[in-house]
Amino acid sequence: MQITRKFRFALPIFVLLLASLACNFPREGTPTPSGPELLKTYAAQTIQAQLTLVATGIQPTFTQGGTLPTITPSPSLAPTSAAAATSTPTTTEGVCDQAGFEKDVTIPDNTIIGAGQEFTKTWRLRNDGTCTWNSGYAIVFDHGDAMGGPASAVLTDQLIAPGETVDVSLDLTAPESPGTYQGYYKLRNPAGQEFGLGTSRDKNFWVKIKIAPESGLTYDFNIQAKNAAWVGSGGGNSVEVAFGGADDNPNGVAKLKDDFRLENGKTSGVALVTGPMVVEDGKITGTFPAYTVAQKDHFKAKLGFLQNCTNGQVLFRLSLKQGDTVTQLEQWPKSCDGSLILVDVNLSSYAGQEVRFILDVLADGPAVNDLVVWGSARIEREE
């Protein structure tokens, strides 16, 4: 049989169609959508693919005339390592403005000052920050009793580098009425920001005084003794003595004692006890905080040895210091004889003057068993 030309062309096309249909026959157990359902399936798959691309930040790029999209990762969502995703804290190498307290150069706490008297308060402060202090920095009154002082004043006219100290002074006037008065201060930087002392930068420094009454006790040497400068000397040597040390300190003794026996056999309450350096003709010296003398002021005390003084022999001495000048007021030789000396020194000739009292005890010969007492040492204003 002869195959026509038209049929010869149709036969290969028919074979290819059968092969294509065979590839799309459904497998066992898996339904295959057809007709409208097939279109819905294609649409759902297309939407799902687009959502996946958006979620991963990958944008498809279609090339004209091509059949498949080219996937291009979005540079803005490039993957990062865990280390890169974690923020690194910034470390601070110190605080610019920070201050520390060194000491009260003048007028320690509870210094007794006459009513209406002018005085100069000086603090020694330390630059604990990283910035240098200059004339742009100031001391500022924070709260409390201003005592006639300024609201602010220049801290220094010098350059105070980190770690250095500066003495800061204010001229103040004591109130007229008896009582305790206290003024609190902070610092201010050139930007107008205030800061205090310590690492928290919120602590004040202050001046605290007591106004003496018109009569009665105006200065208690027991209270002021811890603020005095104590020095033991003798044999060409001079050594600072810590207040409150042991009774047998060979450099000297300065302390408060309570409930102890005196050379007259009586028991003493709290009293100032001193002893000279344990050398031939040794000495102990205490220089006390400043005090402004008023009319009718008297120095009063009971002087003697502690019990078991045996052959003790000393010289008590009262002096006062104004600037660098030391003036001796009185002295009292004392031996261990079982009795105390009552002393009374009129200070009225120094009324209105700021002085620092000096209490000395000098050994007369070897400083053995020479612990002595300044009993009830005080300044008393008579009526």
C-alpha cells in the first residue's frame, strides 16, 4: 500500500504527541488536577514562589525572550556573621570632671568662732578627672548657711592637671547668734555643669562652725585634739605622732583616755593625755585649730601625772601661734607629788585675733613615766 505524502508528515507529529501524554499520565495514588483546577494550581504555586522570594529578599529578574527568571540576591539583605550583628560597647577612659577631698586646711569641723567674726575657710581639693582645671572652673554655694559668702567664685587662676591638688578659699562671716552653722558647696565647669566629689560626683564639701555663747565654754581642747598637729621631738629628731596611739609609743603620746587613775588617786573622766618622746629632754607638741579670741576668754585646765608616775618631772607650756610667730603665754613645772595644778590664763589681750594654741610637754631629763593629763582643758568666757 502506498502512503500518501500528507500522511507521511502527520505520522511523526502523532508519535511525539503520544510520548508527551505518556509523561503526564497520573501516578498511582496521586490525583492530577485538570482543566480549571490545573489553572488554579499553577496560580497558587506562582504566588507561593513570589512570597518566598520576598521573604528571603531575593528579587527575580526576567530576561526578555527567556523562559526562566534569573535570581539576584538583594545586597541590602546580605547575610552577616553573629559577631558583625552584635553591637560593641564603647569604653570610657575616665571622667572629665571629677574631684576628691584632701583636707581642711583651715577651720576644721566644729571650730568655735566668735559671733560676727570674719574668717577664711580653705579646702584642699584634688583633680580626679581627666580634664585640666583652669579659671573657667568655679566653686559654687549649693545649700545650707552661706555666712556672707558669694554664690560662686573662681576655683583657681592656675592650671590644675589631673592628679594635682589646689587650695580653695572663701572669705566668710560668722552669724551673730550662738549655734552650729554649715554651708555646702560643689564645683562648676566652664560649660556651666555642676559636679560634686567622689566617683558619683554628687557629694558636697562644706564648712561647719559653732558660734560661741556670750559666756561659758567656747573651746574644748578634748574635742579639738584629734584635729591638732602632734609632733614628738628630741635628740635632734622630730617625728609626726598619730593621735590616739599606744601609751608606750617611743615617739610620743597624744590621745584621749577615760576612766583612769591620776597621781592624786582619783579617777578621771575623758581627758587629754600626752607624753614626750622617750629621749633625754624629749618633747611632745600639739598645735590646735584656729580660734578667734574674745574679751573675757580664759584658758583653764587641771595639770598632773597619771598614777604610778614615780620620779616623773616635766614642764607644761601654753603658747599661741599667729602666722609664723609663736608667743609663749605661761609654763608650769610639775613633778610627781600626788597633787594637780589648777591653771587660769586671761586671754583678753588677744581679743579679736585669730590664733592657734600650742600645748607642749617637755621632759626634764629622761622621759620615763612622764604621761601627763591636761584635765578639762578649755577656753571659758566669763560673764
